[in-house]
Amino acid sequence: MFRLATLPDISERELVGQCLGELVVDRRAAQRTLYDRYKRAMYSTAYRITNDPDHAHDVLQDAFVEVFRSLDKFAFRSTLGAWIKTIVVRQAIRKQQLEGRFETIDETRHDQPAALPDTMTGAELDAAIRSLPNGARTIFLLVEVEGYMHHEVATMLGVSEGTSKSQVSYAKKLLRQRLS
């Protein structure tokens, strides 16, 4: 079986240039390198948002199709990974909305920080986060894990900034309950 060579020791700028290059063989090897370099982190992001391995794989595929179609528009104002992650997040949100799996819950704000038990494992915390309702989980992950600002999340999801804030508060309240 023929395996396409990758270009592991290449800078982001060179990688993008080769992905956009004229020689098909070089372009394919560069695209494979780009995919291999970012697939694990982007799958993890997609999975955390969709909470479903099949949906996460679909999101990853759709996102990389968009990455390769839009790569000529990448202007190096951020890292390549940050740009790709934005595409993955938007694809994951779109997938959630198309599946009717994204809902927000009307809940009053609870701004108390979540106190976590000292003996908690990462797996227990991950399971608790995955058990959150889809809308609250997605917004919680975007704000608290991915570092987006509430106004950015509101724009991405087409909700108000207040809804974004209340969903994070609601997610924290549920996590406190589930982890205590």
C-alpha cells in the first residue's frame, strides 16, 4: 500500500505555502502533514463539544475540508492551530444545531466558583462535563476551556451575551451538584 510522505520538520508558513503549491504531489504531502499535525487536538475539541465520537469524526472531516478550501485566506494573524480550532468549533456548533442537539436552558445566574474535591481525577471531571446538557456544555467548554469571551460565543451561537453567561453559570451549578 502506498503511504503519502509527510513533512514533519516544516514551519507553519512553509506548510501553508506547500499546501497551496502548484505541484500536486508536494501539495498532497503538505496537506497530509497539516492534517496529521492537528488532527488529535481538533478531534478532542470536536468531541468535547459534540459529546459523540461519530459526530466528532464528522466535524473533523468537515472542518478539514473547509480548512483546505479556505487556506488561501489564512493571513497569519494567529497561529495556524488557532485558526483551524475556530473552524472546528464552528463546525461542531453547526453540527449540534443541525441535529437539534443544541439547546440553552433558562436559568438564573450563579456566580459561585466551583470547588472541586482534592481527590477528583481528570476522568471524573471529564465525565461530569460530558453529562451537562448540550447547550450548557458547549458554552461552558468554549468559555472556560477554550478561552473564548462571552461576546464571541454569543456571536458564534446567535445568542445573547447574557445567555452565554447564564449558561456558564448554570453549567457550574450543575457541576457543583454532580461533583459534591
